[in-house]
Amino acid sequence: MERDRLDQDFEIRRLEQVLALAREQLDCALQKSEENKDAIIAAKLDMWEDTSRSISGLWNMDNFHELVELSQYANPVSERVSDYERDAAKILALKRLLYSPYFARIDFQFAGEEAFENIYIGRSSLQDGLTREMVVYDWRSPIASVFYRFGPGKAFYESPGGKITGEVHLKRQYEIKDGKLQYFFDADIQIIDEFLRELLSQNASPKMKTIVETIQKDQDMVIRDLETDLLMVQGAAGSGKTSVALHRAAYLMYQGLAAKLASNEIVIISPNTLFEQYIANVLPELGEKNVHSLVFEEIFGKVLQTGSIQSRNQYWEGLLSPGQNDRALSYNDKKLAKRSMAFKGSGLFAEILRRFIKDLPYRWLPFADIYYDGKVVADRQLLKAKILKGDQEFLLSVRLKQLEASILQIVHELRPSRQEKLKKFIQAKPEHEFEWKEVARRLSILESTALLKKIRRFTELDCQELYRKLFSDKSYFYHLAEGLELPDCMEEILDFTRENLQKDGLLYDDALALTFLHIHIKGYTAYRDIKQVVVDEAQDYDPLHFEILHGLFPKAHYTILGDIHQTIGKQEDSARYEQIGKIFAKPKSTLVTLDKSFRSTKEILTYSARFLDQSVKLHPFGRSGDTPAVFAASNRAALTTLLLAEMNTCREMGYQSIGLICKTEYDALALYEQLKDQSDIQLLKGDVQFDLNGVFLIPVYLAKGLEFDAVLICEADQGHYHSTDDQNLLYVACTRALHRLNLFYTGEISPLL
Ligand SMILES: Nc1ncnc2c1ncn2[C@@H]1O[C@H](COP(=O)(O)OP(=O)(O)OP(=O)(O)O)[C@@H](O)[C@H]1O
């Protein structure tokens, strides 16, 4: 007891000291920031007064010295501005620190040392400016990894100087709120688990939360991995893939000064805008700037420069909708759309496209003789040979541009004599000299425009047109695919594609293929300097998606996280990761498995496991709740009554986010019409702004990655869920639930339940 009291006193005193130091630094930073603000205003004023008199003539070459003068003023201002921004970030971090300066402590005895050191770990670091002592270590600092990876006993961590060994004597966790110590406990495995269990029993938050206080060892290994160029994570539903991805991004942005990543050097590929919004506050909460995130369709739009492209959600909606509505495809079209997607997303099609690109100069580029002044200045056979012999390392469009430049050079060299002739012609008839000169000038422009047009017929490529050509001639297609094993339904896919390409707009799978073609013919350099790419929900992507990413971000390291059991409209197995490895062909690639699930109760996870192959093992994080139940309704009206009653029960139980999951948006909309007057319910669509607090109706493909306190699977009947693909949908839908899951149906129950 006496020890506990001493401990308590020690911790309270320590907290006061830390807060006092933080307050002192905050006052200093605030004062500095004010001074900086004044200085910026004064410097801007000086700059304005001293340079405004000469600004009007600034772009005149004679005023070069004014430009120099201006830049002399501009530099101190921009330096001040970046100082100001740095201070602002520091102020924010210190304010957060004053709220809760640390959450853990380890007492670490470095090998060879007598005493141990108290290492306090928080969301950001705090250093005593006088003694240089680290009062709080950032959770991302090397020594903090000991907290995540070891209990009391021998331990080690990797530092920039090499491996450091030692011993952990104490591992302590704190709850500090608003600068007040609520409680602390010395952690052993059991207590840590209890703490996490308590944390996980809370309601889902409207936006994704940080997990710095409870990162698990295997998650920490992924977050801090700096060795691997291609890090793939296969993780069960709720195993923390998205959390790990975001904490990894924060870690990469913190890492030592040399390797530190700027927020604009990292990109997250997100499944949809709803998901983007859901994760948007994790990095700011970790004190980092948010990073750029991209939905794949945005890439299509940017590369192809067209807006009229089917989205992935529209593709899924068409595929999953029952046959009797206007969004749905007919049974045959569904089968075909799915097969077409599987084929066009495949490595097989990537190979055909590569062969097609190689073949373009032989067959599809209309090389022509180029005449100038009545003579052939470039022979078409020679032009073709130049392209075929040219350095194949360069993209075709680059080689063609070089060819175009070389033809224009020849013409340019011939031009003086031509101009000479024109001059003589004008001199001979100098009646209206000015007019003649104008005629001559126009003549030469017209002539070069016509010439350029002729050259560009074979040096400028229209990828969409070429893609159409690929599907317009079946025998050519089969010739290209020689030696490759094509799907049985190849003929139908060719017809289906040819027909679709005659219509306005592009289907998702054609946009995918066309983007690949575009990047491999013309390139796309906007993202060349990106250093880290994080792909979440990777099971949604096919080999061609990864080929595209590889083309767009050639210098990047990749973190690819997914769950092969959460695919929509297709089946995957672990071979997918091998394929990804081959596509990126990075020197060091690793596949890590996360199999412990933190989101759902044991009962929900056990129930969800019935939708997976028996060989797949899910490990729930031992939290208990009610066993999911299936409720039958005799008709639609009875179903509505049941759903309304369950929504009420959930509310009474204190659940704040309740998800009614339907198979499609069409189903969700129909149910919404029935429920909207009787309950406060929102229909979630792809691009709405939202805050996951309340009751939502959502199609399963949009619910992916999100979570709700309670989930109601609305139409678990035979018609909606019967196939292997539907099994995956049910797995995704059920694993969205944290605490409560129930299923409802009318008619015949799904055979999958
Ligand atoms: N170490 C942890 N400590 C506390 N909570 C955690 C931890 N890891 C994951 N969680 C929680 O578990 C839930 C699921 O995490 P997350 O969404 O990152 O998993 P996921 O693998 O991406 O899931 P899914 O594949 O189903 O979308 C979240 O509420 C997250 O906060």
C-alpha cells in the first residue's frame, strides 16, 4: 500500500513537472509566433513600399535589378512564413501535450548500465531545452518500439546506430485527460488485454480513431518496417489494416531527418470518397498533415482526361442488382460483365496489351512519305525502321516525338532556300510590298501547318481509337494472343467490348485497360516523385490495377493491405499476392498476415466465419456480446416492423451508429422509402458528406472498411444471397458490426446462413 502511495505521488509530481515544462514552452512559442506575425506584416509592408514604384515595369529586361531587389524582400518573408507555420504546428502539439502528455512508461536498463531510465511515451515528444533531456518520447521514436513489442524482461530495439539491447523493468500505462491523471496501471499481458477490451467495448466513433496507445506487436512490425520495398499485408476483417496503414504513414513522415517523408510524397489509394472521409482525421490527430488520397477512378479521369467513365460502384451495382430493375444487367450481361472484368483486369490481358503496343509501328501507324518543296525528305520505310530500331526503353510516343522533331529539323534546314525563293518572288512584284510579305508569311505558316498535320497522322496516337481497333478485328486479336490461354468466353467478351466501345462513355474495365495502354504508350509523369504508396482494400484491385500503379509511381515503395475474403463480385486466393510481387518486382518484398480481429465481438466473428472456408482461421480479440440471430418476416410490412423494432432496441442499448446493410443501392433505396417516415434514417451514397452517427442504410460495397456499433442485415433471403460471391458479401456485411449483429429476411431464408 505504502509503495502504491509513493508511486502515485511520484507520478502526480512527474506529471506536474512535465505540464509546467510544456506550458513554459507553449508561452515561448506563442510569444515567438506573435513576434513573427508582426515581422511578417512589417516585412510585407516594406516590400510593398520599396518595390511598388518599380513593379509596373518589372517584366522589362532593363528592370532586372528591381526583380533582384524584390526577391531580396520576398525571401525573408517566405522564411518568416515557414517559421510561423512551424511554430503553429509546435503550438498545436504543445496544446495536445498539455491535455495528455503521455500514455505509457517503460523503465529501461541499457545493457552495461547500472541504473534504468524512465522512458515516457506520448503522441509527440517533449525535450527540456536546458538539460537536453527527453522528457517525453514520441511514440514513433526507436525506443518506443520496446513498449509495443516487449513485456518486462530482456528487450531490444533498432536505432539509427544499430541494435540496442537492455532490460525492461516496468511497463506502465496511463490515462491522462485534460492534464489530470485519471489512473495508471502496471501492465502485464492480462491487464493490457483487459485495458484493450475495455477500449474496444466503447461505441464506434463517427470517424476512424488513432490506436497509438494499444498498437499490437505484429501491427507495430508493419508500421515501422523501413527495409521492405513492397510490404503486403493480408489481414482478417477488423485486424487493423487501415489503422496500421495510417499509423505507418505517420511513422514514415516522422522518420529521421534524412529519410523523412513530406506529406506530398505519399499517397493513399482509397476505395471510395466515403472511406476517404472516414479516415480523414487520423493523421491530423497524430499531429501530421493529411496526405493525398486517391480513388482509382480519379486516376482514370486524370490520365484519360475524360469524365464519362463508369465508377466501380456503378459496376458493382449493375452486377449485384436483381434482374428486375433498371440498374441491373440481364443475367447474361451480368455473367459477361463479370467475365469481361476478370479478363481485362488480368495479367493475361496486360500481356496482350503489351504485344499490341509493340505491334503498333508494324501495323497501326500510318507512316507516310514526307514531301517538301516537291521532293521526298523523309521516306516512310526509313521512318518506320527508325522507330523499330529506336531505343525501346523509351515510350513509343516519346520515340515518335523524336522522329517528328527530326523530320522538322530536315525541313527547317531546307527552309532558307525556300524563303529565298519567296523573297525573290516578292521582290519581283513589289507593287504592295507589305501585302506580299504578309502573303508570304501566311503561305509558309499554312504550309508548315499542313506538313505538321501530315506528320502527326503517324506521330500522334489516339489511344482510345487504337483500343477500339484492337477489338474490331477478331483474327488480329487472336493473332496477338497466340500461345496464351484465353478464357472460354473470349468470343463473347470481344463482341461485348466492341459494342460497348461504340457507345458513349467508358465501362470501368475498358477505362482500366485504356489507362494501362495510355500510360505505356504516352506515360504520365505527374506522380513520378511520389515515394510511398499505400493501397488499402487491395482485394478490390486486379493485376492491371497494380500494373497501372507501377507505371504511375515507378520510384515508390508500396504498402498493400487487403483481405482476399472481402472481394466483391469475384473470388481471390493468396496467389494474388505472388502476382503483385511479380508486377512490382521490388528487391525486397514481404507478405505479413494479421489474423487477430479487434472490431467485432467473439460471437459476431464466429458467426461471420461461417461464410469463409473452414480452413480460414479468425482469431477474435476475446470480447463478448450477444449471439447474432436471424429473424423471419412474413412479408415486407412485417420486415419493416421488425427492422424498426431492432433499431429501437439498438438505440435503447446506447448504440450510436447503426448500419442497415443491403445488397445494393437499389435495395437500400427501396427500403429507405418504406422506413424514412417512421424513423430518422439516412441513405448513404458514394459522394455524400457524412458523420457515422445515427442510423444509416448502405449497400454492402460501400460499407466496406467502415464500422457500426450495430448492424442489421436487411434482406438475408435466398434471392439476395445464394452464390459463392454472395458469401463474401455476407462476410463483409457481418464483420462491419462491433457489438451487435442481427439478420432479417422475408420469403425463403438464404441457404448461406
Ligand atoms: N491495436 C489496436 N488497438 C485498438 N483498436 C484497434 C487496434 N487495431 C485495430 N483496432 C480497431 O479495430 C477496428 C478495425 O480496425 P481497421 O478498420 O483498421 O481494420 P481493417 O483490418 O482495416 O478492417 P476491414 O478489413 O474489415 O475493413 C477499428 O475500430 C480499430 O480502431
